Amino acid sequence: MSMSVQGTILVLDGVATNRIMLKVQLTAAWYQVVQGDKLKGLPALLRRTRPDLVIASQTLPDGSASDVKAILAGDPTLSDVPVVAITQQNDKAARVQALADGLDDVLAYPYKDTLLLAHVRSLLRARVERQELQVEDKTKSIGFAETGTALITPAPSSRIAILTLAARTGAIWNKALATRVPQPISSHDLPNLSGVLSSPVPDAIVVELWDGATCRNMLADLRSRAATRHTVLIGVIPDASSDQTAEALDWGVDAVCQGGFDPDEIAVRLKSQIARKRRDDRLRASLRNGLADSLTDPLTGLCNRRFAMRALHQIARQSSQSDRGFAIMLADLDHFKSINDQFGHDAGDQVLTETASRLQQSVDQRGFVARFGGEEFMICLQNVTPANALRAAERICACICSEPFRLGEPQNPILVTISVGLVLHAPPLADSVLKSDDMEGLLKSADRALYAAKQSGRNQVRLRRSAA
């Protein structure tokens, strides 16, 4: 379920004045606010309003904020909705217990509007990013759904880094956390980030925050780098400064421990945040695998037709900008049906995969090879002259026929040949951008050249000048 345009926040509190105050604060920040006062009837209210975030009093007339989180967790469509608990006093032990119960954050009265809104922005931002990764249902509709978690490489062991202004502080924090978390911990001095950016990059960083531009620049640096963009950042502030906490959350810190380093709170936050990161990493891996699968031929590992057409249009645009020619080849294995009939389809698949390997080895980095379908392959070379393109096509023929295909049976090698149709798009034709119809014309020209090679006896190259 996507977020509303404004963002819908459900406020739960048994005290009407508390609900009204929160509604005023949140409405002034352009959030849509709905209200409730107890757990009774909450499932129906949640289904009706579909909130993006819940702010609940830690103590409700018939339950607690932890009960609210449990109800949300029971609904798969709402299980990722964050819950912030509001407490009447700053009780560290109660805050740690609430975080251990699964609540996303805890705020104690009195608090500033700026702090409340910074927590809201941080949690909503994290939820939006997570929702963008949850594409399973959409990817199924276009054919590259996740094939199963067993195919995803298990995540490596988590690592934690500590960043402090003084080495002695880092050593104290390290010792305190080491007995509370299972992950290995490394300590580094601020503001130098060279140690923490060295491989392997940690999954979570506990960082001592201080006021000033240097701290802001450090957080921006960590969030802007590809290596640490998704790393969990937990800030530690020496006092209860609401302004500094709000600023840290807006600069990308995932959570803040106010009032100095508390190893119990840090340990609880690390556990929940690293678990969240692991889930998000799996979603990202699934998305990458799905996108790769959608553009890759599963048998040969080559680009498929879908990718080939995208790449071909890109090469055509580059050609028009550089006034350099490119070549398209359609290559088709000769008498492939007889290979399947005589040796079986498993042998035919082995011929296709070996053909793909040989074609890739014969084509340099100026081009790519794709399986166009069946036993047909497409090769595209950019920045080539007609003479170079013809020599490349002849090499392709030679790489297939010069060495028999052994297929695990040395005593029965299979002789395979390939026919190639070559079309050139070269200056002065390359000085204009090709349209889709022009691209189809190039492919038809290459197909006619391939047909001519087949008609002329196979195992050879036929060339046609671009018709586009």
C-alpha cells in the first residue's frame, strides 16, 4: 500500500487534550491526522485509514503502544508501519524495554515540535525507501519475480564500527558493547573516515555526534557514498539536546541515543536496525536479480533480445553523436535441428552454451553478443570500419567451425558451422539519429544478408549496406 500524498498519521491516546495537541502539531506540518483512544476497534480503524505512521501513548486505557505494534505486525499489509511511543517521563529503562518490544522510537514529554517532526520525517522516509524495494507483486506482472530466497546468497556476518572523537572513548564504548552484541566491533577516530570506509564496510556505525558543520559534513559524506549509503547510523549525543537530535535525524541518522552513551539502548537499537537492514538488503538483491533475469538469456547467460534492443538504440545514439559507424550481425547455427534430432536436446543446449562462449571470446569490448532466439544470435560492434566489421564476422564463422564441439564425449565430436548476415551503418548514414523504424530496417537488412549466406551454402558471411 502506497503512502498518501500528505502522509497519514494515526494518533492513539486516551487523553483527549494530548490527541488534540498532536493533531495541531502534525496538521501544521501538512500531515493528515486520524485519531483513536484505545485498542478496542483498532484493527478496523487501521484497515479503514491505512496509516503511514502511528504515534501512540505508551499507556492506553486497555493496553500499551507495544500492543499496537503487535496488532500491526499481524496484518501483512501494515506490518511495516512504524510506531512511536509517547511517555510521560524520561525513563531510560522503560525506553529500552519499549524498543526491545519492537517499537520504532520513544519520545518523552516534554518535547519540542522540531524533535517530534524530525522523528516523523525520519521514520516516514525509511518506510518509503522500504516500500520502493517491495516490488514482488509488480515484478510478477512483468515476468521477473523472485524465484525463491534459496537463490539469494546468504548475507555475510554483520560488522559494527564505532566512531568517536577520542580513541579512549571508542575503547570504552567498544568494551561495553562487546558483551551485549554478537557482531565484531572496530573502533575509529573522528573526523577521519578512512578506517571505517576500508573494506569490509560495516553494517552499522555508532557515531559520537557533536555540534557544528564538520559533523553535518561527515553525516552527509557517509550518506552520499555508495558503500555506506545503506549503512545503519546510530548517533550518540552527550546531552538531551532536542535541536541537535532533530538535526541529526534530518541529516540521515537512523536513530539517536540522547543523554550520552547507553550500551543497553545502543544494543537494542543495533539489533532492530541491523535486522531491518538485512531485510532491505535481501529486497535489493531480489530486485537486482530480477532485473538481471529479465535481461539475460537463462541458458547461455548472454543478453536476451529485450536487452539487445535497448543496447542497440544506445549504440545508435552514440554513433550519431560521434559520426562513427557500427555493425549489426545476425548469426544462425547451421542445421541445428539435425543436432537436436541426432544427439538430443541436452546436446543441443550444450552446443548453444558453447557457441555463446566462443562468440563472446571472439568479440572484443567494442560490442556485445545476445541470444536473439532459438539458435540465432545477434552481435553488435560499435566504432568499426566496414573492413574491420567484415574481418570480425569472418572470425565469428571461424571460431565456430575451426574446432569441433566435444560436449563431454571426446570420441564423438560434433562439427558445427554458423552463417552470418552483416549490415553496416556507417558515415554519412551515421550522422543522424536512428528512429525505431530505421532500427527495424537495419535488422531486416541483416536478416536478408543471413538468408543470403544460408542460400549460398552456409558457413559464410554475407554483407549488406544499411537500408536505413
